Amino acid sequence: MGVEEEAKEYLQTVAEPVLHSLLRDLAVDRPRDVREYTIRHFQQQAWKELDLKSAAGGTLHASTKDPADLVNSEYEADTAIDEEMDLDQLLLPGGKLPGSSRFSLCYNGFALRGWARQTSPACAAASVAGAWNALLEDGNGRASPAALQQQDVVDVLLAILEEQISKRRERLERLLGGPLDEIVAAVVAELGSRGRSLGGKGEAGAKPSEYMAILRDVATKQAEAQPVSEDAQEGAAHALHAWFSAEAPAEAAAAEGDEMEGNTEESGEAADSGKAESSAKGFDWRKEMKEYLGKLGGLEKLTRPLPSTGEFGSWGILQAVARLSAASTVDEFEETCSHQQKPGSHRMMISTRPGRAGLQARVVAGKKVKGRTGLALTLSAKDSVDAVDEQWMRLKGLLCREDTVLIFHLRNHYAIIFAAREWNPDISEGAQNEVEGSRDAKQAPDPVREILTARRGQRPSAWIAWTEVRELMLKWTGHAVIAVQRI
């Protein structure tokens, strides 16, 4: 066999099977950075094979890099499997109609055609991209020229976060009486010497108690090294040192907890309101410094090669949808966020996209709390059976609207709600034919009610019981359902 024949055989038998899925994915996703996309594709494939080997009893070599840097159980991402699915297998229990004369199913076909692959722990961005694609007026979903990918929304969130950081820094510097650059740089350097950072992964990420303790030490050292005269302005280090010194030990210990405020749909916007920026009244220096450093950590997470949207709660989704809807051209988008763009940072290039839909987002389902109004589904632990039934019907009603896509905030994850189904299992013929309240009806088992979403990534893959959905939303106000709707 000649060299050319050997090369041809090699390409056909070895290379083409490996490259086929990559070329198919490139044709579908059309990434701007083909090189980065290709690297990520093979990283995902490699870790998938390692997972399969491990499941089959194989072992990982000691030289294998830390999976947290690529793809593992903590890395929420979709595989390179085709987006197209067998609807019978996906939507029907066991792939077939259940043995019941009463079965209902409602699914959003636009969402099934529009969901966007999650390529890193950036579920907030990927879910918004999928909702956008599903609501495009041309109805082509991912295949539309106007379709978005995860990175497009990451770029928007980056602009939002940089604006927040800028506003907070300006306010802090004004109220502290000097710039924060040297102080923050010293905090970051000290964390780096410990192998940690504000936005590090896992154990490498500094907790608020740690970086606030470092801030105290940094402020003390810088204040002592910078004596000032009576006529000179003291600056931020002196102000922080004075406030730290004035704290009672018990007060300081209580304030240095690791709980960060926010992550509900109301937070994020209120903290950056104009009134808060204009006055020092009610200035909680510790709280605002902790939040500012936390935002810097969020920026670090968002600008990784594999970005994370862990900084963003539902407020980020609401703001991202609003900004995407408002920016229909490159000039408009750059005008709204260019003041904080840095050389080399990602830039969303929307241009004029055919089929672009004006959208708005709002929280429509969640726990009843002070300040939360206008919910279509207001949940309470004291809800009656009838109230729970009504909430289920309202959720299905929202799901079935052609102008709406629902995003569910479940445990540490955002994903689209694709479908809802309900049936009565093992119900007797007598119960089926009896009116509500009869003996047979009362003895019948509760109906099965489930929604289709994703616990990891964005691919529709998990049927979750309605009871679990309610429990999640009742457990924490941040767990909620967001409706993205055409305007």
C-alpha cells in the first residue's frame, strides 16, 4: 500500500470518526473563536471517556490534571451529543403513554429547539441564551442567524458587573477619602501568597472572613506607614484602620461571617440605586467593602477561560434580558457598556439580527416575601390542597404560552422549563368515573405531576416532581421561576 493510500485509510478510519462530531457541532454553534471551541470540545470528550472508564472499573493516572480545571462532576456543562432528541422518549413516561385514561402533557417546542449549550459553570448565561433563541420571531431557534450562545450573554453580564464594581468603587473612595487601588492590590497579593484568590475555585477561593481579616491587616500597615499632618487628607487606609480599631471584638467577629447578601431577584439592583450613591447616610463601611471585594471575586470567576456566573442571582438574568433586548446594534451595545471594557475582554457583537425579539423578564413564581409583588404563583407553606392545584394549573398555563419561556432557579442552577406532564397512576375505573369527593376518588393515589428541566447543563434531561419544585421555592426565596416574555 502506497503512502497516499495509507494516509487516506488513516483519515477515513481514525481521524474522520473523531472529527465528525466536532465539525457537526461547529456547523450548529458557529462559535466566534473556533480554536477555543475546539479545545473545549476535546476536553469534554476526554473527560467523558475518563468518566466512562472510571464507571467501568478503570483508574485515572496520577498525572491527570485536576478535573476542576476542565470537566468533572463539579463542572456543569453539556456534552457534544446532538441537541435533537426523540420526543417520545423525552416526554412520555418510559417512552410511552402511561396506563391511565387521563394523561396531560404540555411542552414548549420552541424551547426544545432553542436551548443553548452550557460550556462552563455559567448556567445564568446559557439559560438566558436559550430563552432568547426560543423566543426569536423567525422560530428557528439555534439555527437562526439571530441565535445566541452562552458566551454572548457572558459578555453582557460582564458589562453589568463591571458597571456595578465601578459604581461601588467610586462611592467607597468618596466616602473613605481616597483611592482603593493600593489596598485592594495588597489584599490580592496576600491571598496569592497563600495560594488563594477572591474568585478562586473551590478551596482556592477566599471566604469573606478571610479577605476581611486581611483587609484589616493591610489597612493597619498602610495607615502606620503613611503618617499625615493635620492639614493633609488621611485617605482610605486611615479611615479603614480607624473603623476597624473602633470595633468591639464581639462586633467584629459577628460581622466577619461568610454569608454574602443577595442572590434573590431583588438584590443587585437595590444595592446600586441612585439614592444609595448620593449620600453617606447609613454608610455601612464593612458591609460595602465586603460586597465590593466579593464583586471583584465574581469578576475573576466570570473572566476565566471557563467562565462562572456564580456571582449572579436572578437579578442578573433580569438585567441581562433587559440589556439584550435594548441593544439591537453594535453601536448601541458598545454605548451602554464600553466605559468599563478593557483591552482583550470579551465584547458582545449583536449587530442587527433578523428575527430579533424584544424581551422582558420578571419573577412569576416563588415564596411570598416582603417586597415581592405581581407573582402569578405565590407560594406559602400553609397552602391548601386546592391552592397547590391552582398553582400547578397556572404554571402549566404560563408554560403553554407561545410568547413565554420559563427559567427555573433550582439548587445552584438555572435551567429552562421545557414541559409539564400529569397523570393518575394505578387509578381504579371507579375512581376515574366518580366525581371529586366520592369514596373511590378519595382513595385514589395522588396524581403524578412533573416538570422537565435540567439539574446540570441545559439539555432537557430531568423530570422533577411538582412537590420538589414547591419545596425548593419554599426553602429559599432565591429559588424561583422567571418568565422571559416577548414585549
